Amino acid sequence: MFTTIWEFEVDADTRDDFVRVYGPAGAWVQLFRTAAGFRETILLQDVARPERLVTLDRWDSRAAWDAFRQGRHDAYTELDLVTGCLARTERHLGTLEDDRG
């Protein structure tokens, strides 16, 4: 299993829109579902800092993620540009792999 983790800081007035776009039924998941090997996106909110949200995008493997990024590069870039205004900050926290499958 391959997981990529992103951290966002979101203003209160854009939080609902952010959750709609980045949540499990949002535009990002819809795009990810066009690729083989996508498992799920988990959206978490920090209890102590409600403006901080974290996404975990889970894939079967790093190869599946890489194939998606190559094959859907333009769509990924376009969606990133359109939705980037929903967060005050965005930071990639890392990529993790495990062998649980």
C-alpha cells in the first residue's frame, strides 16, 4: 500500500467547499478513481486546530500512483489550479509505503 499525505490550512469561510472538493466524494477522488490502483482518500481534521486538515490518498502501490500522475498529469494540474484557492496553505507531508496490501 502506498499513501501520500497532504496538510492544508483552511479558512472558516472556505472549509465547507474544501471538504466537498477534497473529501471522499469530492472532485479529487473522482479524478483518482479514473486510475487503476486507487484505494481511497481519507480526510482528517485536527481536533486542536480545526483549520488544519490532512488528506491521506491511498493506492495499491507506488507504481499505481506514478502511472496515474503520468497518465493524468494535465487533469491533475488543472484540478490543482482550480481548487488551490480553497486552502490558505498546502504542504506535502510525505509518502509512505507498507506491505499490508
